[in-house]
Amino acid sequence: MAGIGEVIAVAAQDEVDAVKKPAAPAPTPTTTSAPAPAAPKAETAAGEADDLRKIKGLGPKMATLLTSLGVTRYEQIAAWTEADLDELDTKLGSFAGRPRRDNWVEQAKLLSSGDSAAYEAKFGKL
């Protein structure tokens, strides 16, 4: 069994070795970046636009406004954060607050997943 002095010496040497080792190089960023969150101004995802009017509380005027902001897919709405909703409210005028009141994000999540049964159970018939 090693004496306390020997244990301390080994521990001290381990610390010295750790200090002498060059730091691991910083990870280089990969060429593929994480997808940006879909904000109200996000670009249209590939493919055809979804019928946003299937979202309860989102009528033709709101659909036109969202399209002008680049929002055409359920996935975009489903990815909105509270900050995104706050920003959108500043553009909605008298409709401000409607996306939260009518749970657009939750509706969009269900619609984008294709789970019609869950959508209809929670929000009524499509």
C-alpha cells in the first residue's frame, strides 16, 4: 500500500501533466448548421403551401397576412416560440392575441403530424 506522501506526489504529478497537455482544439463548426426556428418571417418550406385556414380562428385575411410574412406551412407555425408570438402580435392589429387564444401552435402541431383524429378530438371537425 502506498504511503500518503506517494499518493500526494502522484496526484501532484497528474495535475502538472494536465496543465502541460495542450488544450483540446475547439470543435470546428460543421458545414451543416442546426435548422433555424420557424419564426413568423421564416421562408416557405419546400413543397406546397398548407391550407392555413384549417386552423380554427385563422381566416382568409389572416392567411393572406401570414403568407405575406412568409408563413405557409403548419410546421412553421408549430415551431413558433412565445417570442415569435409576441412579434406576430405587433403585426396583427385588432387580431393581436388570437394565435394564443385559439392555440394556433398546438393546432398546427397536430395538423403537421397528420393526426386528424387527435385534432378533431381537441378542436372539433376539420
